[in-house]
Amino acid sequence: MRLATLDNGTPDGALAVVSGDGERVLEIGAPAPTLIALMEDWDGGLAAVQSALVRLEAGEGAAPDKFCAPMPRSWQWLDGSAFDTHGKLMQIAFGLDPIETDRPLMYQGMSDRFYGPTDDISFISEEDGIDFEGEFGVIVDAVPMGTSATDALRHIRLIVQINDWSLRAIAPIEMKTGFGWVQAKPACSAAPFAVTPDELGEDWRDGRVCLDLNIRWNGEQFGKANGREMAFGFHELVAHAARTRDLVAGTIIGSGTVSNAAYAEVGSSCISERRAIEMIERENASTMFMSFGDEIEMRALSATRDEPFGRIRQRVVAR
Amino acid sequence: MRLATLDNGTPDGALAVVSGDGERVLEIGAPAPTLIALMEDWDGGLAAVQSALVRLEAGEGAAPDKFCAPMPRSWQWLDGSAFDTHGKLMQIAFGLDPIETDRPLMYQGMSDRFYGPTDDISFISEEDGIDFEGEFGVIVDAVPMGTSATDALRHIRLIVQINDWSLRAIAPIEMKTGFGWVQAKPACSAAPFAVTPDELGEDWRDGRVCLDLNIRWNGEQFGKANGREMAFGFHELVAHAARTRDLVAGTIIGSGTVSNAAYAEVGSSCISERRAIEMIERENASTMFMSFGDEIEMRALSATRDEPFGRIRQRVVAR
């Protein structure tokens, strides 16, 4: 099944089920009025979700007015960097030494706001190097400290598609301190639909979203990297995060920028990677970062359903 | 005035005013039932807070049953590292090169849970290098992106005292990746009282808490470093955090471990610092990290009021 959150003027919005064609929605209401409430008691809310689905399929519901992110705010957002090709290219882009580690890479990011799929995204300055990062992510229920990767798989309730906005003029400066990113990582955006793993069928394998992430920047094709090349599956990222803390219900865990070894064929999911490839091939980067007015579109493509997560399509504007 | 949160079985607890002697409390109720609600509408809640204070001083209220952290969970926790002496000693402790930057150091930490002042703190393994970090922190109302340091001062509504639990066997491994800390930084603890800046009088100067932080480990004096030596004031840390994001109401910003150049006289606010000092003086560290059963006590000392934030006193236990 697919869930979405409708903008009703409250911070957490109203949770709704989504029709097979993505054209109609129906609010679920109590005991699952919001996605955060459902994550806190998945089993307790499931009957209401399924009942709403039955009513939606029987003809209730309507075209949505405006989607928020599936979870417009969460208590926790932990973003991995699980694609080796992305890591290698970013070290070139940032002019830093390779990271030597056999552990998953992960940072804690801003979780109090996730932009909806069609929201304008405002920044103070183009000079900060505005970049997108196309990712997949998972939402877990409460995960106890010390949970194994095998057990973590059962806590992955929903899968989402994310644009992790990044400011590249600041990122390497913050990274060099070892403290991770604060200024370089403002709020992310999310595609409208959160989907259960079974909804993806064979495209959810080994804790990986084996789908192409199709990205268009100002209407031009930019990338279609596939999510299958994660060095660690999402279940391993969840276990890594839960090694020394209980994960609060509704924690969102990101894959990091989707990236493939065959980047020459499939392109990239962020501008920095393309710039790194230009540096490798031509010794200097010619692609500039985003300007105010630019538009970004991201959608995963599936053989069985065109766009399982719906579509991010939004514009960068001056604050 | 001083505020506290009482354990009423809900995730955010019940907000209360605290008597001058810290012995009695009175719940505030609507429109400020929780601290997070008050931070979202400080001006709208202030009359109710002041009315509760009047009733408390007139004899209403009772001895508290159990304190939570002033804000048991927040949408955002950003911890600085504003004491130069701490930074220098930690690079020695971690065996890393000095961080070369003229910017404030800051990372995003886990915000979905802050332990109360007397909660037992459970960890999976002593091998992870369990350490405390005594800090001060501030809680802000909503801070718009791009707010200056001067304007940020007005957004600092409350000051708190924090123990930032840290796992030292993991910290340098995570730090070397540049991604900041996830496993090395589990949930923090907080002293019971959040105080308004005016409550500290002359001890709140230049956006700094100019008080000694007295720390006892297993009943033995460990440190009494003063908060005045921050290289950046809290208003500058707030402005740094708000450079590229709106800060959500209730964001907590930490000072990092309180540390003084005169560490030989005043001691330290974490074990790692003492170990670094031992390395400098005797070429190897003899003080071990914490064991299960250890007790830590932290209290700021003021000339006008013994313990403005109350006291953290808690035990480390096996998970």
C-alpha cells in the first residue's frame, strides 16, 4: 500500500491512503491521523489504514489538494552514504583524501522539516553552491538499541524517495572539522508517497530499492542511477544507527546519493558528482550549481508501476 | 524564573514553575502544558506562566515527584564545541591533527530523548569508553534563517545544564570520516531546571554562562571549570546554526564541554580531557572511562543561588 500526507494546515498534516493510480486519496483519521502516530503504533493503526483502503477502492476519496512530505517532520533523520561510487566522486569534488573505513557512513541531519514534493525551496545565496541529492530512504518503527541487521529488516515499515538539498561551498569546510554538516545540509524534500516494502515486489531486495531514480534538471535528463548498488542494505544502516541508541518510532534513514559505477551511461543524482566526473575527464568542472528559478524533477521508475513514490518537482527560489 | 518538567507518563511531561528554593513546583497547564508548547508561543504562554508563579509564591504547589529533562524531547539538538581548551585537549586524546577553522564547531545530535536528572543511564558495553561531558545550553524560540548574532540573543529564552554522554572508543573513528558522530553520541541528560537569562543576573554575560560547573565522579571532585571562556557566545552559535535554515522553536544549542585554560587548577568536565592532560604530563593516560555502577554529579554553582539549574545525579548501568 501507499500512504501520503495531505496539507491541512497542521505541522504533521493528515495521513491518507493512495489509490493504485495515485490520483485519489482518502484520509484515515483516528487512530492513525498522522504518519508519526501510525509509526508509534503500527499494529494498532493498521486496521484503520486497511479499512480506509477498502473504502477508497469502493469509490470514496477525492483528488488530493496538496501533498506534504509523507512525514513533514520527524524526531530523527539519519542519512547514510552507502553508494561507493558517490563516495569516491565526492572526495574528488571536495579535494579531500579518501575515507578509509569498513563501517557504514552516516550523519545526523535536520529532521524538524521535510519539504513537500512541489514546495518552492528557498535559499539565501546562490554562492553557497545549491545542489540536489536524489536518494531513497526508509521509515522505521521503534528499534531497540543493539538490534541486529537481520532483525532490523522487520522494523522497516515504509520506503520513501528524498531530495537531500546540499550546499557545496560549505560542505567540505564543515567536513574537514570532523563534526559533520550543519550549514551544508538544510531541510530535505520528499516525494509524496511512502510505500510498504511489499508494494515494490521484486524491486525491494536485500534491503535495497532496486529502481532507477530518474532526474531531470530544468527539463533535461540528468541521471537514472539504480538503487541496487548500495554497499550496505538499509537493514544494515538501521542496525548501525541502533548500535548505541534506541531509534525512536518514525526515524527516517537515508541511503545517500544514488550512484552507480556505470556513471558514464546512467549519469548522476547530484551536480557535485557530475563536476567530479568532469574533473576526471577534462581536469576541470564546467557544470555550475543551481540558480534561483531552476527546477528539479525526481521520480523512481518501476516496470510494474510508473512512479511508485510519485514525483518531486520543485523550484529553487531566493529567500 | 525557573521551569521544570514533571514526569506524568507522557513523552513531553508537564511543564511547571519552580519555587525560589527549588523545593516546590506547580503545573502551569494550558496554554503552556509542555515546554515545547511554550517555546512555540512564548509570548502567548507567558501570562499563564507568571500566574502560576504568583500562585506558587502564595503557597500552592507541592514537592515534585520526579523531574524529567526540562525538554524531554526536541525537534533539534545542535551541540557546539566552543571552548578552545577542550578542542585542543580532545585532539590529543583522539590522536588527530588540530582542527583549523575560524568558524564555530557544531554537530547535529540525537534530540528525540533527553534523560532526566536522576534517570539511570544504560549502555550496552563498557568497552565503548563511556564518558560524561558537562555543558551549558540554550533553548530558542523560532529563529528565522539568516538571523544575526545580535538579533539571536533575543531568541534565547532559556538556559539549561546538560550532560552530553559520549562513547570514546567510537568517537575518533566516526570523526575521521568527516560525517560527525552517530554511535558515539547517544542521548544526553539534563539538569532539572531551565532558567530565564535574567535569573542568572550578572552571571549571564556576552551570551555566556559565567558559572563554575562542579562535577563529582563517584563522590570525588573532578572539575569546576567556568563557562565564561567560550570562544563564541551562545548568540553566535545560534546565528551560526541559523545561517542556512530556520531554527524550529525549541531548538537546543549546546556549548560543548566546559573547559578552562587553567585546567591544572580547575580540573575538567569530561574524562577524555583528564586523559589528554595525563598524556601531556606523563605520556600516558591512567584514568579509565566509566564502569557500570559509577555515579556522576553535575551542578553549576552561583554566588546568589547555590544551584540555579538544580543537579544532575545519575548512575551508569548495563543495558
